[in-house]
Amino acid sequence: MRKMTRRRGRDFNGVDYRLAESGRKASPQHLPTHPDIYLTGHGLSTPQFPGCLLFNLPGNCGVFKFTVFTETSSSWRDLRILPSFAPPLPRLTPPLVKNGTDEAERCEVVVIGAGPAGLFLTTLLARYGLSDESMICFDSKPGTLKAGQADGLQPRTLEVFQSLNLAAEILTESCHMTEVAFWNPKSNSANAATNGSNGAKATESGSRGIERTSFVPDVVVDARFKHEITIHQGRIERILDENLRQYSKRGIIRSTNFEHFEIDAASDPEYPVKITLSSPIGGANKDFNAGGRTVRSKYLVGADGAHSRVRKSMGLKLEGETTDHIWGVLDFVCDTDFPDVRKRCAIHSDAGSIMIIPRERIATGEYLTRLYVQIKEHIPTEVNENVEAEKAHKASSKQRRSAITYQSILLQAEKVMYPYKIGVKAGTEPDWFAAYQIGQRMTPEFTMKDAEGIERVFIVGDACHTHSPKASQARQLIDFDTKFSTMFSGQISEVQEATEADGLTHDDFLEIFLDGSSFTSGCGIEYLESRLVRSSCVSEAGKTLIEGTDFLGGTLKAGRRVNDSIVTRFADANPRHLQDELSSVGRYRILVFTARDLTCTGSSSADCLVQLCDSIMPQYPAGVLELLILYPPRENRFEWVDLPRCVKRDAEMRTFGATEEVYSKYGVDTIRGAVVVIRPDGYVGTICAIGDGKGLTSYLDDCLVRVGKTDESA
């Protein structure tokens, strides 16, 4: 501890002396100036009298000296200027031991690939407490992504970044998409009304032109963020990488290729996954000998993209279908007279289809625009007929894609957007462009087990699914994906003609868009029953704990995320987002919706809180459970002394007042209340009745280990 003194001094004339700014010469208004008086970290001083105020008194040959101030501060005070850190989870397993007879490195988790999926996983594990000795991430690239690829984030993804306290820069610097404009071929009546010069041009070009048919909100579900955003993927990776370095000195090991792995429990049952790595030619990584680099681990995660080597080492292939329809994608600063270019647009005309995605502002001050353009023209290719059919088809597709230029993308865009013009703004160049084929493919398995049935190898992200990840999550949305891809593949030539048996009207597509928004936003994901999801919501008396079925609107359901609401913290009366109290720190939360009887002595709500704090939570490792308390509106104010003593002790800053509307939104009755267990990812694990300690501990025992004394009443 450091001790310093802080006091005021007065001379015999009653002059009040106070401290001036640090490091400046001391000359208050009534203080006699002196060339040797300066303010230091301990006050006004001279070399002879450090930490003291010293000056000559008028009419006196003596000096007047007194102590200025004394302070006491902790050494931790200096660290408060640093960013806040997520507290690590307690380690319950024995310390990491790296005994081995070979020269292989050993760690608990190896991640291959540092794209968004791999980097996010590595950052999260580091925040949860895995050290550099326990975890390592390799990536073949020398750095983060420089252009293109996945540059859009959905509302649920934004909620996740917010829970990690990483959303500020993303929300500030990104382009927000709040509204979607739908454009379709002009109706015959509209063309007849414009049958002047424009009508003649439309006839000559073979296109009727396009017209706006509707606006709809970009996000139609109840989400905290009512918009999607677009921002450079490399920027997301940079944000994650910087956050990772707060927890890991080593960070990502780059310029490293994954070669293969094998599960070899015979040589080392503790670290059965044997991984072989190599350095690419010209790579910057020097940690390799002639035979490469070998690492043994307990677990391996492949996040190495659509061409995953980890997936191939597992003996798995992406299964599904890829259409022959080629799309071009172009990022550029545009010059156009199209009125909705800064909105997300779905455009369909006689000439094809386009998606317009507005993008963020760049360093030049200009704003990027992304075009997804269906390329309709057949591009001739030469294929060796002696090659087997599948390889020939792949070779043909690759040649067709490589023949696409940004000029051909813009040419097709102008045809679709007729009579509007669009091009690259003078003085600028296209930022990035590519060509791809619509397809949906995924692997039949996502994990690989060892001989004892323990899952040792995992694949995530594009390594296990491509283009349409939502197809692997909900069977009922496969039809939506099929219709969507059909709509934008040019197979439907007359969108507004309802008489076509195999076509979609504009209303049909709009309905599909609205229905699918709950899933594409990420807010409609629902996990099935498992050890981590227990869906029983009936009390011992047979009463339904949760009322309503508007799960997208916030009604609580096991397997779904907890929607956001504004609540008021009791301790300081500050409004808070409930989701901000569910930060991603790896902990389970017990959210108690207390009933109206909270302040009544011996009430079920009060007894429930006492049981949780004093009996149930101490049975589990300290720091893995957090208590959050909501109480319904009351006519009269109450004080801490009106609540069980454990509430202020264990949940002082996590006790909140909620309105009737908040309780109703979550489907909780203010008379009965409810206890909700929220998993570390923000999803509901189970819902129990107030006082149902056995049901609560039964669920927690499936998720956590006990370390404390068992309470028979729980």
C-alpha cells in the first residue's frame, strides 16, 4: 500500500491554501510566491522539505511548514486504466501435465483455421481461461482477410458480439440495413402509361423495365438490433484478434499448413490426437524441422473453410447439390440514378435478378455497394471428354467462373436494372469481385470419436456446411431455401404472373421472405431436447409455468435465446438491457422471476431465494453460477431490509424491477413467478417453478459437477 497525506492549511491571516495542478509552480492568489516552491506528487515542497508547504511569513524571519495530504491506494489502482477482462472460469481438472516419450508438443485444444469461426472459438476459450499452454490455433494465411467474403452480420450475431463487449466499433463503423426494397418487372398497365419514348426503348431492349413494388423492414422479428449490418470481414477478424491478445501472448500462429491427423490412443491415451503440420513454401513460420511439426492434443477443431483438410482427414465429404447458375459479386463505389441503392434491394426483371447490399464507408470517404448479379449468358468452355463426368463438370464450372469479369457483372446489372444506369464512379476502381455458384452442401457428421466413444475431432463453419447454414438447422426451411434459390436463379421469368404453375408471385416471395426472416436473423434458432435443454414447463400442481407461444416475441422456451428487455436496477435505479447482464463469460445464470409476494415474510419467492443462495448454489463450483432477480411492479417502495439478507449479499447489482409488460413478454405470471436457467450462450436450459429445488438441481447436475455438500431438501 502507498500512503500520502492530503490536508488543507491556513496561516495566521486565515488564508486557505489548496493544491494547484500537478507539476505546476505553486502561486495561489493569496500565497506568497517563492522561486523554490513547486507542486510534486506529494504536494508543495522544496528539496529540503519534501511533501510540505513552505514559504516565508510576512514580517517574520521564520518559516511556516505543514503537511499537505496523505493518500492510501492499492497497487491494483494502476491497472484500472486497462480494458476490463472477463474473469476466467475455475479449473476443476488437474493442472496440465505434458509428459510424453516423443518430441511432440502437447496441448489440450488445437484449432485449425483463424477465419471468423476459428478465431471466435479461440478468443472465447481464451476468455474462459484456457492459457497458451492449453490451447493453440494455427492458420495457413499470413494475416487477416484483406477483401471480400462474408461481410454481413445478422441481429443475433450482433447480440453475441454485444455480450462479448465487442460490438461498439462494429455498430459505429458498419452500414446498417433497416429496410428492404423489392423491385419487379413493370406491369402492363404501367408500361401502357409510359408508352412514350421510354416505352419504345423498353420494347426495343426486350425488357419492360422495373418498378418498386414494396418496402418491408429488414428485420421483422423482435430483436434488440432491428437491422443487419455490413462491414469488412477482415475488420471483424482484427477486432477478435485484438481481443484475443488481451488473454493470449502468443495469439494465432500463422503461415502454418495442416497436413493430417490420426487418433493414436495407444501411444498416448491422454493426448490421443496426433496432428502433423508444415510450413508453406516461402512462409514466415520457422518452427519446423525437415519432417514438419507434430502436436498432440486432447481435442482438434477444424475451422479451415470449405476446402477443409481436417474434414478430409476425417474421411468426410460435403454432400448436397450445386446448381449451374453462376452469380457474380462486386464491391465498388457506384455511380447510379437508381433511387434505392443505399437500401438492401431484391430486384427481379425479365433480364435476370440482382441483390443490392449497401456497404460501409471506406477511408476515402466514399461508400461501397455490393452487387450480387445472376449471370445468364452461357460462357463457352472447353472440357476434356476423357475426364470422368464429375471432374469434367467441376472443370467446366471453374472455367465459367474464371471467365467472369467485373465489366460483365456491371453489363448484366444494367440489363436487369433497366431503365436505370449503374457503373463505377469516375476516379475509383472496383474494390473486389468474384464469381460463384449457388449450392447447399453439408457433411453427414460433424464430429469424430475415439475407440471409447469420446468425441475428439470437430468441424465448424464452412468446413461442415456451405452457402446456406440454415438448411442444417431446420427441416421446414429447406422449402424456403429451394424457392429462394429458384427465384434468384432465373428459373422464374414472370414473377408477377400468378397463373404459372411452377412460379412465385411477388406476394409469394414476400411471404417467404417474412417467414424466413425469423431464421435468417438468427433469432429463431431452437435447440432440441438434450441434457442441456429440458423442456418441461409444468409445475408440480400441473399448472403451465409459461403462458403464450410467441417465442419470437420473447415468450420463454427451453432451447431458445432470452430476448432483450429494459429493466431497472434496484441498487441505483439505472435502466439496463437484460441481455447485457448475460455477458458471455462461460457462466450459467439462474434468473428468478419473483412473484408479488417477494417482500412478505415466509413467502414462496423469499424462501426460493434463500434456498438458492444458501443451499443450491454453494453445491457447485464458485463462479460458475450467477443469480439474477426480477421483481414485478409494486405500489410501494421497499428497502434492502425488506428482502432476504442473501439478496443484497449475492445479487446486489443483479436485482431488477420489471414492468407488467416485461413479465407478459416472457410469458411469466406475476402471481406464480418462475425460475429460468440460462446457459452460457444465452439460451434457456430449463424452466422451473418457484420452490422446485429438485427440478432445478436435477438439471444442473446434468451440466455441472458438484463440489459442495449435498442438500437433501434441494
